[in-house]
Amino acid sequence: MTAPAEITDGLRRGVVSLPHGWGHDRPGTRLSHAATDPGVNVNQLLDGSQLDPLSGNAVLNGVPVEVAALTAPL
């Protein structure tokens, strides 16, 4: 996924904070208004197999990621 990045002293080194968007621009969503500012869908980072053992909800915290600079314009 592609998202804007900002380096800040407000987060601990090695931590990435990604506000949850819903990816409303994906094909078939039929949400034309929401698609104007869809955000990135954090769920795209997961394969659905990581679940919280107590609630059964998807794990959305503590997910390892790699961050790299975009080398070509969008």
C-alpha cells in the first residue's frame, strides 16, 4: 500500500502509526462519496489468520511492517 509518511519525535523509534482508512476506492465498493478520500485499508496488511484469542477479532496492533520510500511517482 502507499500512504504519506511523516517522521516525528511523537512516536518511539521503530513505531509506525497508520490511521485506519477503509479503502473505499476498491473495485465494487459502490461508495462514490467515500471513494473521494478513501484512506488506506490496514486490513490489506493482514491475511486474516491473526486473531485475538479472547475476542476473535482481527489483530490490528503490533503488526510488523516495512517502510520504504516510493521510487516512482503515482
